[in-house]
Amino acid sequence: MKNISLTVKIWLALSLVSLLLYLVVIFIMPYSIRNFFTSTLMEPRLPSPKHFSMQNQYIPPLIIRGLNIREFNVLEDGTVIPSNVMDLFPKPLLQQIIQNALSQQAAQQYYENIDSPSPIRYVIRKDTVYGHYLYRVILLRKSEEDRFVKTFLFNIMLFAGIALVISLFASLYIARYLTRPLVQMKQHVKRLANRNWHEPLNLKQGDEIGQLASSIETMRQQLVKQDEAQQSMLQNISHELKTPVMVIRSYAQAIKDGVYPKGNLEGSIQVIDEEGARLEKLIKQLLYLTRLDYLAAQSPVQKKIELDKLVEKIFERLYLQRPEITCKLDLQPAIIEGDEEILRVLVENLLENHISHAASCIKISLEINSNKTEVVLNFWNDGSNIEPNILNQIFQPFQKGQEGKYGLGLTIAHRIVKMYRGQITLQNEQNGVSTTVRLPLAAD
């Protein structure tokens, strides 16, 4: 059943419902028809008993609800009116009817005779006419009832069968109508799997299927953006790698030919070493970005880290890069949960960024917010403001200012902060640039 298509499943479900309704009609209809005959006999549309007289010789059969119903009367002394009733029914049957009528206490009672060759169903109604009891007998032959039932059931089965056949085709149409958008989405998802995601999915429905189509379209748009970002990143990587590689190759070839671009061998080799170091650092950052993508899908290491001591330790090491600038630290004790190595990379990247762009001063502050829920780490330098068109995309890979190197440090910092469910902002100020990081405070 699991391998059957959804169209066939819906069609089978609707067809099964139609078949069950058909069977219910077939089984319930005979019982309903029998009740129909009983109610007909119990409440016939006959003239008032005051219109009967002793001189009536024959009362023709009444056509009630399409049935041939006969009626006659029995007096208190057992006389039957009209008298020719004795010739229409068997004598034993009439004797039984007269006996039942004279002994009946209820105003109306139903009887059924199944012993005679022609079974009869009848009702006796007890009325009073001119101070005497008058028993009205209403009869219907079983053969007439059976003939009516057979004809009626045949017609019912015929029309129900036609309705069943029509419902099968209607069910097939409904099933295909319901599954058509699913088939469209299936084909669209196949195209997405083949990286053909530039064709939008236009399926305007307000139901659950429409919501599913909207989710697939949102996924397609995200894939398009991710593909564009990936292509842009590959181009940027190629560009960043090409420059140091070209310098290294050109210097190496010049040295091989006996030419020293820097005037001597030592200076030329130093350029090659610097470009090699630059290339090494770029490759390490790219590998670390890939590692962060992996770590983001894993359960992060949760150890209590004294962030104030970690920042101070990193500062003492990186401050030697520019000992001429003024540094001010205001670090309050703060403990967070995380991986010390990852947090070290976060602080190093942000601190290196501010040290390299500072004109003469940097400030670092660490505090706990008033709600005691997060720590706030702030870096500030008095360097030049970042261009507005770059500031909005500063955390994207290879986005850098005029004095930037690789454009990956802030991207790595942004990924780490997001991995720890924190927030990071970078903004221009009147006399410099600041970066603020908010991270959850460790639980007590």
C-alpha cells in the first residue's frame, strides 16, 4: 500500500466510500419499504365510517400511495359488509379476521396471516357508528407487496449502480485534481535537486498544499541566494589567493634568473616569506570558516570560561603588535559557557581588527547587563569610519574597508557569536568605530 501513488489512494478511498453507501442503501432499503407498507395500512386515507351503510354491496379497492388496498367492515354480530367479500377471500381467513375483530380491545391493531396460500397483512380499526361497534378491516396481499418491493429495489439498484459508476469517474477526477499540485511540486523539487533552481514555483492556493508550495518557493529563493554567495565567495577566494601566488612565483623566477627585485637576495626572500605567511593565514581562516559550519551542526562544548581573564590574556599578547597606541581596559569579572578555543578566536579577530585600524587609542570594556542575563563585550578604536555601503555588509565574507586585509575576520566573529546565540554589532561613532558583542551569561 505504501508504494501506491497518492492519486490511486485517494481514488480508492472515495470509491470505497461510494461502495459502502451503495451497500448501506441495498441492506436498509427493504426494511424501510416494509415499514412503508405498515404505515400505509395503519393510516389509510379512507372515508369516514358514517358514510357506510348496510345497503353497500361492494367497496372497490383504494389506491393509496400507489398500492391496491382492499377494505371491508365487520359488524358486532359478525356480519361482513359488503356481502361479496365472502367470495373474494378464503373462508378460514375471513373467520380468523372476524374472530380477531370481535375480540380486539385496542382501537387499532396490526395483523399478518402467513398460513394461507396467499399471505395477507391487515389492520383492524375499531370505530363506533350510531352507538354500535364497527370494525374496519384494511388488507394488502403479500404478493402485491413483494411485487412492489422487487420493482422498487430494481429501480433503486439500477440508479444506485449508475450513481456508483459515475462516482468512480468523479472520484478519479477529484483524486487527480487534488494531487495535481503535488505532482507539480514533486517535479519542481526534482529540478531543485539537479541545481535548476532559477524557475519559480507559482502555485497560488490558500490551503495546506499552498503553504507547502510557499515553503518550497522560499527554499528555492534561499538556494539561489546561497548559490550566488558561494559563487561570489569562490571568486573572492580565487582573487585573494592569486595575488600572493603571483608574487611568490614572480620573485622566485626573478631570483632563479639572477635578478633580485628588492635589490638583494635577503630582501627578495623576505617578500616571498611575507606573501607565504599571508597565504597561510588566508587558508587557515578559510579552513576555520568550514570548521565553524561543521561545529554549528554539532552540540557545542559547554565549559565555564572566565571571559575577563581570557580577554586580558589575549590583549597582553596582541598589544605588542602596536605598542605605540594607548590602550584602556575596563573588564568586570564575567563567566560564560562555551569552548575556550572558539572564544579565543572570536576575541583575537575583533582585537586584531581594532588594533590594526586604531589611530592612537583603543578601549576594551566588559560588563554584565542590568538583568544579569548576558555579558556585553565592547571594542572601540579612534580610527577612520567605515564606508556606509560597506558597513551594511561588513560581516559578509571578503567584505573589508580601505585598510582591510582579507575580509574574513569579522565573518568568523559573526559566525561564532551566532553559534552561541548572541548578538554582534559594528557601528561608526563620532570619533571612531565600535564593536559590541552580547553573549548569554553562564547559569549559576
